[in-house]
Amino acid sequence: MGRIAVTDGMAPEAISMLENSGHQVVSHHYSAEELADGVLSEFDAVVVRSATKMTSEAINASCRGGNLSFIGRAGVGVDNIDLDAATSNGVVVCNTPGASTKSVVELTIGHLLACARFIPKADRSLRRSEWAKKSLKGSELGGKRLGLIGYGRIAQGVGALAQSFGMEVHAYDPYVSQKLAIKLGCTLHSDVDSLFKQCTHISVHCNLTDETKHLVNLDRISMMPRIGADGTECGNHIVNCARGGIVHEESVLEALESGNLTSAALDVFEVEPAIGNPLLEHEGFHGSPHIGAATLEAQSRVGLEMVSNLLTHFDGKKPATALN
């Protein structure tokens, strides 16, 4: 039976399932210094979320004289795990790609609606005892073009809901076929600039890589049309519930201040926690503290999917969601 470290929390029922299967589970968050010192060398597996950074230093230290053979990411993105270091040490890396899809889709739509109808701004003004009814004239999502940067599971879910509002769905994703896009009623663009030039609403759904870092920047925001496909002067809106760092936050603030951007909503930030971020002071901005997968349903699914991965691994088989 294995010894498993859960460093960023996991659903209680998932931990109980592992323990009932005979595994020992230790729920504790370790500092970067402890990880670099090889504290995980005492474990056979570790399950992390986004807070724990499994750098090459941490992985090498954990494998040196230890038994670590599995790193599980309770979520989708694995940019906090050095895949090359894991692979070179013979450590299997798994994530739970489908567990939080619906939750992130719904949060993205919530932020899009909040942008279009100025819901956060209305709430803040009301709390200041202001009745700003005349100045809070928003716009409908219907009749506008939604540009999706990345067109995987979450983006496709967002696109389907957006279509139910009457939005035209456009996307940029070099790894998606035209055949799939046509099947889902989406206009696929060959370059990201074309997407910005045609869409008043942009939503980010890609991984953070060297290629996508600061992909949403002032130059591209300046390309956005401000006028919807239906002729409404709806302004420009950007939402990011994917990964911090894809959106250049200084550019967003500058575009909000100049009026080039009407609203922006981020669930993820380049530096987290984002306390003190200048964007928080702007009336055109609203955000959430990285809660895309923070629903009761998603947490349960994430835990159960990770348990399945762990049990498969300890049974000597390769989990279906293995990334190396």
C-alpha cells in the first residue's frame, strides 16, 4: 500500500476512499524550502492543486533516495509541475481534466454577463448609497461575437452556452480542426489577431506557455471593434478564467483607463494572491480569487477522479490521464 501526501487539500470522501483501500494519506501543505529539501521523499505519491509548485528541484530532491512515483494534479493545468523532471525521474504525472469543466464554464459565463450588464459596478455604487440607474446601461450578449482563445473542453462548453444567448462564437486554436469547429457552429480563425479584430468579447481558455504569455496585450486589445455584430455600441470586454499571465494586466489597466476596454474580469492573476493589484481599484474591473473549480460538485468529481488515478497507479497500470 502507498503513502500519499495531499498538499493542497482534497475532498474528504476521496481521502476516505484511499484510506479504506489501505493507503496512508497525510494532508499537509509544505513550503517551497521543505519541498526543495526532499520532504516528499518519504511518500510514494503526492496530490497537489495550484499552490504547491513541483519544480525540478523539488522533484529531484523527492526522488533522490525516495520512492516518489506519482504526482497528481487535482485540476487541469500542470504548469506548476516540471514534466521533464518528472519524466526523467520515472514519475507519472496525472491530472483530472474533465472534473471541473462545467464549473469553469459556468463561472466564465457569469463573468461575461457581469461585464455586459455592469453587475459588479452596480453593486458597488448601490453600497455607496448611489442610485446609478441611468449610468448603468449595459448591453445584451445576444448578437455579439465571442472570441475564444483556445477551443478545448471548457471553451466548447462556454461556446455552447453563449450560442444559447444568441452570440456568434469564434475561436483561435491551432490544434483544433476546421471539421470540429464547423460541427460545433464555431468560426475558427487562423491567427489570434483576426479574432481580436472581429470580436467585442474575448474569453481566454488556453494553457500558459512561452507562446501564450501576455498574448492578450495592449496592441491586441486596441484591435477590438467596440461595436457588436448587431451594430450595438457594446464596448470591448475580456474574461480570463484559465491561467494568470496570459493576460498582460498592465495593458488591461491602461486600456480600461483609456476607455479602449469597457470591462475586464479575471479569476486568475500573474501573481497570486492578487492583494494590492492596481486592477482592483478600477471601476471597470471585477474579479474572483481563482475559484473556477471551487464548487461542491467539481471538488467531489476531482477527488473521485484522482482516487481512480491513484488506485490504477498502485495497481501497476498507467492511468488514462497520464501526461508522460
